[in-house]
Amino acid sequence: MPDDFDSPWKDILDGYFPDFMVFFFPGAAAEIDWSRGFETLDKELAQVVQDAELGRRFADKLLKVYLIDGSEEWVLVHIEVQGSQEAGFERRMFVYAYRLFDRYARDIASLAVLADAAPGWRPRGFEVGRWGSRLGLSFPSVKLLDYAGREAALEADTNPFATVVLAHLAAQATRGDAQGRYARKLALTRKLYERGLTKQRIIDLYRFIDWALALPADLELRYTDAIFQIEEGLKMPYMSFVERRGEARGKVAGAGLVVRGLLEQRFGPLPEPILDRLDQADADQLVAWGQRVLDARTLDEVFAGEDG
């Protein structure tokens, strides 16, 4: 899975924050007055922690919510989606919390989603102090790895974050297995249509699945064709085939540049006929040529046995 900060995690949190809370933190969700809405405060979060040390993560969010019991008119919810094990993670959560409290003087709820691949890493808090003086933060966290083995229940769950978790687990389970990843990605996407979800929800979850389960260029084209066939069969043309195909072709073009770079590194500047062949090649040809580069002694051997 890509390790990009500001990943589709942020988009899915923006669009489905109540579902996120119900799925991962149901106790807290039950205390929020959802009828009053909520407010995203990401710019405020950036201002408060702009000089804090940042690690690798998928997303962080700050939201203002209201409580049902009225004990506090509103509270701040800080969500961190952490993509890898990080020694300074607990300290960063602590720094965010005390800076937010210092600025707003409101209750701060710090929540963590651990999307890493280390089963034993389960940060829960941070504390400093001496001689009986203590200053610290404890926070609840959910570990996505803990959902492994519960795929059947997740597939039956209509909460969008059940699909998010399934995509995440599939990404971890298919590292180095492109064909397996293709099969899991296609099955997850097909399920979106079979559930009868709204068009917008299908598109939003498709984007997350597409990011989490990135495929090689040749399989990306096959996946795009398969989704087109599903939409045709169900009479649900939700995503533009032309646009999707263009994106997939863009990935093929990127693969062509990689193969060209390998060839030039091995054999020097390429003649025009070879450059033309690379520009016109499909994904399968590019993969075959790329594999031959390693063992070929001459440029002709790379393209041996093919018309051109």
C-alpha cells in the first residue's frame, strides 16, 4: 500500500466521519449529537502543530462535535491514521493534544487508527514527569490487523469502513502477489455494485480501493475492462470508462518510460524504430521486454522473435 500522507483516508473521513466513529469507536459515537452536525478544523490543526515533528502517516483530522448530554457544548476530536510503526508516535499525539487544549481550553479526544504491519506495536499513551509530578496523555486506538480473519463479517457490514478495512487487509495480504491482488481488488469492487449502494458511495469507495490496491499497468488495464463489463451488465455506468481507461493507459505509458530507461542504461541511446515500438506497445509487451533486459546481451535479443 502506498504510504502517502493526505491519502484517500482523508477524503473518506471527510465524507463519512459519523460512519467512521460508529465503526471504530462506537462508545464515543453514541455520545455525539449528530443532529447538530460537525465541523472540520484541519487548517486550525495545521496552525497549532505546524512546527511539530511529523512522521509517516496516512491522515490526521481535527473535528468539532457536540455532545448529547450537554455537559460540554462541544469537544475536539483529533484522529490520526498511522501507516507505519514509529518511535515518536505517542509523543506526537501528546504534543498535538496539549497544544490543542492550550489554544481552545476544551476537552480533546485523541483517537488513533493503526494501519501498520507490526502486530505487537500498540501505542496507548505518553507521560513525562519527575518527583511525583506527571503530565501525559492516554488514547484509545484500533489496530486494522486485528480484523484479519473477520472478512466474512466485514463483507456483510454495510458501514463503508468495513470496505476500507477489507481493502487494507487485502493490500497487506497480497504484497508481492499481483495476480492475487487483482482478484481481491476486482471482488471488492464488484461487491460495491452488488450491495446496491448509492452512486456517490460506490465512487468514493472505489477511489479508496483503487489507491490501496495499486496494480501493475497490464493488470490495471484488465481490471478497468472487468469493471466496465460489470457496469454494462448491471446497467450502472457510474464511473467513466473513457476516463478510467485513460488513467490505466497513463500507467502503461509510465511503464514504457521505465523500460526505455532500462534499455538506455544497458545499451545506450536507442534508435528511432525502437522508440516507436516502445510508444506503441501494450502492457504485456512492455512487461516481456522489461524482463528480457536483464539477460539480453544485445538490443536485438530483447526484441527477438517479434515482428516490428
